[in-house]
Amino acid sequence: MNLINRSILITITSASIVGASINVKQSYNILMNSDVPIHATPHINNLVRSGAYGLDDLERSKLIEIGLKAEGNSISILDPVLDQSYDTDHFRFQYTLDGNNAVENIDYVISMGNIFEQVWSFHIDTMGFDQPQMGPDGLYEIMIENLPSFYFGYTVAQGSGSSCSSYIKMRNSYSSSQFNSLSEFENIKVTAVHEFFHSIQFDYNCYSFDHGLWFMEATAVWSEDELYIGINDLYRYMPAWFSNPDRP
């Protein structure tokens, strides 16, 4: 791993000294009330890790709308039953052709698989990051399902140690109007490179989002432009950045 990349990940693992944490209610509001596409990873994991403390009964009951379930003060992720799988060199894609979570056809899954292999080659082979912890048969698991309306996708951290495994949830379609500023496959590309970098972060530090939310997201967005420089989905963050120059 080269010196620059090691410095980036050292900063991530030391993120508790930079940036502020985000509480459960803040994450809940972002996940439930967003009217623009969002990367949900830090907020989903914040709810699962922190539990339902601070949420009232109505808010707890509404978690089901975003694929979460509250039992007492614990929050868990609801994974659908997906009856098909497709393997590439490094990934296993779980999907279905039936019901609410169905993809349009197998070509969608194959194309997503090709994109994730590009992402693997960039992050692991070119940039030199350590690969994330792998799942069954040495493959990293990705679930393709019907995610909430404005979610690009998200990465689920699993475990309680300093380093943990993870899996990624991707949309079964990126063709709806809220994503139409990019083509469907451009949306898949920026989501894949962004979320797979989160999986790398979780392998270096399972709690990288606890106090380093800004840095965690900023580096994932950075990776989008490093691999897919012509897509520029990250430009949509710039108005908020330049309208608040006084904010660190």
C-alpha cells in the first residue's frame, strides 16, 4: 500500500479527534425526510450501532419504511429473501427476478458486476488499499433490492471489533426520476466506487463513522472522481460548500 493511501486510512482510523459525531435523531431525520438522493451508509450504521434511544414510538414504528426494525432499544436491518445469485471474480450478487425487489433482467446484474470489478481493480490493484473482509467462498456480498426512494445504496458494517466485515445494498433500478441527472449506469458507477470504499474503511476501522462522518463521506466522494472523473455527481455538493465558507 503506498504512503499516500496509508496516510488517508490512518486519518480515518484516527477520526475520533476530527469532526463531530451525529446523534440518532439526526440520522433518523436524514434517512426519513430526504428529498434528494443520499448516501445512507453512516446514518444506517449509526442507527444500528446506537439503537433507538431518543426515538419516540411513532418514529420507531416508521423505521420499517426504510428497511429497519426496532425491538426495544435495538435496531436491526431487514434483509429480503433473494433467490438468485451471480458471481464475478471478487463479488457475489444476490438478486431476484420476481416481486418488489426484482431487477428487470439478468443483464442489469451482469453490468453491475462488471462495474464492481472495475471498482475492485481501482481500489485494490491500483490504489493499493487492503481488500475488505470477504464473505462465503471468498467473495464480497452485494444485495440488489428495492431501496427507499432517495438512497443510492449503503454499506452495512458487521461486527464489534476494531475491524469488521460488511456487505453492500444496491438499488434494483436507478432509472427513476430522482436519479435522472445521470444515466442508470453512471449512477451505478458512482455508487459502487463510493460504497466499496466504505467497505474498505470498515475493514481498517469498524467505527470510522462514529466521529469522522465528514471525513468518511468526503474520502468516499473523492474516490468517485478518481475513478469516474467524467461523471461529476459530486458537483451537486458544491453549492452548499461555497455558501458556508465560515463552517470548518
